[in-house]
Amino acid sequence: MPHRILVVDDEPHIREVICFALERAGMSTATARNGSEAMQMFRRGGVDLIVLDIGMPEMDGLEVCRQIRRTSEVPILFLSARDEEIDRVLGLEIGGDDYVTKPFSARELVARVNVILKRAQGNGGPKPVALSQGRISLDSGRHMVAWDGTPVTLTALEFALLQALLARPDFVFAREQLMVAAYGPNIHVADRTIDSHVRNIRAKFAEAGCANVIATVHGVGFRLGDTQ
């Protein structure tokens, strides 16, 4: 069965361009013109990923994401205007997986959708592995992470970042290396995107009782933090 993508944007032309590109790549699409329609479509089920415009009237994309994240970890790829950097960062911090800026390349959008879907399915890399370090355990085959037995829910890209850190617990990763771990070698993302994913991982582990799951090495990057 092809992946079903929900495309949410208040501009008909944008919806048409995105749907055409995704369908050419072998996916099926559904559309929504605003946040309310997006929530209705989402509640019907069967959505594998949402392409979600931030700047919609009435219920914007950020509020749609907040509502969806109360019950679901379905991947969300934000669309944002170039002058909405604060909104893009906030979108990642409230649970978005990635973003594409307008005007965008349809080829880049499809590439990012494919990366996220592969991560969500657990087939974006080598064979499934089970890793543990201190009180953290990670099972890539089942897409499960826990701190001292308490499950921690991560998005697909957050999961990929943590897996890279766990696989080399004493190694300090530059941001560029973490970008490759999460997105693959041919997709560029801003430093702020990686920083937002790191903040999200830290916040989720803090709720489970882990105070410093990822340590910052100033001027270099990040490494696995205190797991005891």
C-alpha cells in the first residue's frame, strides 16, 4: 500500500504542487484547506505523514500540531515562509519532525518526506539494533526507548539522533554529523533544526527523570550525557 500523505495548506496552488510531486513519487494524498479540516481528516485515520503549513488563518499549523501531539506521533513536516524562523523553531519544539521553507523545491520536499517515512518505519538504516547505556535502553526494531524502564516517546528523527549518540557514547558529534545520522548524507538542515531536536529529547527525558541525557561540548557539538 502506498503511503498516505495529508497535505494541509490554505493555498490551492500549493496543495496541487505538493500532491502532484508526492503522487509522482508513488504516494497517495489527501488535502485540507485549514486547521479544522486537517483535524477532521486526521481523526479519520490512515494518515502516514502530514505536510502542514504554519501560516494558516484561524487555527494555524502550530495549533494543529499541538492538538495532534496529544494523541499521536504521526510524522509532521512543516511548511513555513522564510521570515517565520521563530515559528519554524517553535514548530520543531512542539513536535514537528522537519520543515521546508517557501518557496520550496518539490524534489527537496519529497526527499524529506521519504527520509521521515523511512525513519518512522525503522528502515532508514542498517539492521535493527538494541542499545543500552546506563539506565537508557533503545530498541530500533520496535522503535522503543526507555529511561530506567519508563518509556520515552520520540519522533523518528529524534530517535535517529539518540541512536547515533548511544552507539558511540564517548564520541563528540559535530552538528553536521548528527544531521547525517538523522537525515542522511544528501539533505541539508540548519543548525537550529538539530538544536531543536536536541532540546526536545532533553525535555522528554527530563520528564522521565533523566536530568542530562545529552551534553553540550561547547564549540564542538554534542555527546551522550549522564545515563546513570
